[in-house]
Amino acid sequence: MRVTAPAEGGRAYRALFVAVFSAMLGLGIVIPLLPRYAETLGATGLEIGAIFSGFSVSRALLMPVFGRLSDRRAGSGSSSSASPSTPSSRSRTSPPTR
């Protein structure tokens, strides 16, 4: 395991901070609005709960798979290719409009 000096690791930490911050900001904006939006589309409380739990369950199931894939590729672009796919995957899980 290679230990980096603080000057070298600072750039990696900034990139990691920006990635985590943008993901959490997206969730922080969506979570308060999703129940109201779903109710206007006629969703029940159980369906709204299924939407929220679907994200957590899919994340729990797929994180080991993508973590292993990322370890095998050793940072050869697997992380940067996952970032643009996040909005498209979220749009596919959004409830249909009526």
C-alpha cells in the first residue's frame, strides 16, 4: 500500500469530497420533494416507501459488485464512467407522469 504525502493526497480528497457532496446534495433535494410529487400522481404511502427503499436496496445489492469491478480495473475510468450514468438511472426509476 502506497502512502501519499498530504500535498499529493489533497487533490484526491477534493475530488472525493466533490463527488460525495454532489450525490448527497441531489438526495437532499429529492427526498423532501418526492413524497409530495408522488402524492400528486396518486401514489399511496406504501408506494412512496417502496420508492425510497428501492434506492437503498439497489445500492446495498450493487455496491459490492461495482466495488469489485472498480478494484479489478484499478481506477482505469470505472469511477468516471459511473458518474454520468447516475442521472440517467435516477430518471429511469422516477414515477411515470399521468
